[in-house]
Amino acid sequence: MVFLCLFFALLGLGLGYTARYLKVQGDPLADKIDALLPQTQCGQCNFPGCRPYAEAVAGGVADINQCPPGGEDTITALAQLLGVTAKPLNADFGKTSVPAVAFIIEQDCIGCLKCIPPCPVDAILGASKQMHTVIAAECTGCELCLAPCPVDCIVMQPLENKPSQWLWSVSYE
Ligand code: SF4
Ligand code: SF4
Ligand code: SF4
């Protein structure tokens, strides 16, 4: 028993030192790039989210003009950060649209759950065969939930035209 306690104590100490001294460092440049991205997590840049795109730009394998949600503002900010010349948004990746959030037309929702897995930020609430709804405060406007809906009851609404459904808010305090 004493031997076991000693063993686990030494193991804990070893793991602690390993975590302290062999800590994997992040990429500071990717961090700065990521901080300038809109965090829509839409994948339009051909990467599975803003962080992978930031790492690709930092690594020189993606260009600064592949983020449609960020548009010209993001391109300008990235160009300044990286000390390169700004360039127009590459239309191959899409075009910049008005900031919007998803809205579920509740009376049409059949509760199929198909919109939930694609949402990168878990902004959709619902259960099987029950009405679903979007937590507007969490929605990034990525539109990834639109195509999977079999009854087309998810629509995008400009941020300035929030319907009354969105007036309730979630508090985490
Ligand atoms: S296109 Fe822009 S907002 Fe969308 S995932 Fe890529 S970096 Fe993020
Ligand atoms: S609710 Fe739809 S539009 Fe909003 S973040 Fe989720 S998948 Fe994207
Ligand atoms: S995919 Fe459409 S019908 Fe299915 S739960 Fe989501 S909103 Fe409702």
C-alpha cells in the first residue's frame, strides 16, 4: 500500500513537471490572425473553421483574401498584420453578405434534428419530433444549418431585423 502511494505520488510529480516543461506552445502568429477573423466558422475559406484558416495563412498555405464573412475589413487587417499588400476578396470563396442570424419558422419544423449536427457553435435547441429554435446570441450566421433542413424552415434574417422570438436571451450568470 505504501509502495502504491509512493508510486502514484511520483507519477503525479512526473506528470506535473512534464506538463510544465514540455508544454506545447501555440503559434503566436496564428493566434493574432485568428483574432482578426469573424469567427463565423462557416468553412467558406475551404478550411473547417477560422482557426485552421488562421494557421494556414500563418503557414503561407492560404491567402489573406479567402474569408467572405470578413470581407475587405478582414483583408485589410490581415494585410497590415502581415505587412503585405491588401487585395480584393477572392470570389471563388463566395461574397460578403449582410450579417445575419438563422431563424426557424417554428410551425413548419418537424423536429427531425438534422440541423443540429452541422451547427459549429451549438446554437440550435430542440428534441426529436419537437419544435427547434435558434439561440440568436450564439448564432454566427454561418448558414450551415440551411441545406440539411428537409422542409426549408430555416431562414436567415439580417441582424437589425430580429423577430420577437429573439428578444429572450440566455444568461449564464
Ligand atoms: S470563411 Fe472566414 S469566417 Fe468562415 S470559417 Fe473561414 S475564416 Fe472563419
Ligand atoms: S444556427 Fe445555423 S447559421 Fe447559426 S451558427 Fe448554427 S448552423 Fe450557423
Ligand atoms: S432541420 Fe428543419 S425541420 Fe428538422 S429540426 Fe431543424 S429546423 Fe426543424
